[in-house]
Amino acid sequence: MNVKCEACQNVFAFKSQYVKQRKRKAENGEEIIQVYFTCPKCGKEYICFYDSAVTQKIKKQISELSRLYKLENNEQKKTKYAERLQQLRVMCKIQSDIARSIFERLNQTE
């Protein structure tokens, strides 16, 4: 996948070597992770997402439920799986937003 840097207009092939993480500990001891990548030419950072133990748990549930959904032949069960998958995706987004908020607050206090 090619990415165009907004800062220097450099177009580069996205590679996993550009992905980095920053970790912070919340007051409750939970680790919040900021995942980002940088432009190899100018170094501008682009935040991908925020992660935590809660979001990782939800992502694991999504993965398992997606697998079951693909294997299911019963349409009623597939519908229930699809509804639950949507709920889990919303929960994951909310938890990621919470992790971002905590991460940003922790950065301000440093």
C-alpha cells in the first residue's frame, strides 16, 4: 500500500518497519499503547490507533465471532452473529477512544 505524506508530499510504500509504539501506564496500572508510523523522508508521525488490554480482549472476541459467522449456515444464527459483531466493533471503537483520551492526558502531565 502506498502512502502520501501530507507534510513533504513523499509517496512511499508502507512497511511494517515504519510502525512504532509508545506505551504509558494509566493510574490504574493499565498499559495504554499508541501505535503510529512515520514518513521515512521527513519523519512526520501518523497515529494509527490506541490499544489497551480491554481493546485487545474485544478484538479477540471479534476475531472468534467472525470465524463462527463465516462457518455458520443457519441464517438466523448468522444474523445474531452479525448483530453481536456490530456491537463489539462499537465497543472496541469506544474503548479505543477512551484509551486515546487517557494517553493524551498522561502525555500532558509529563
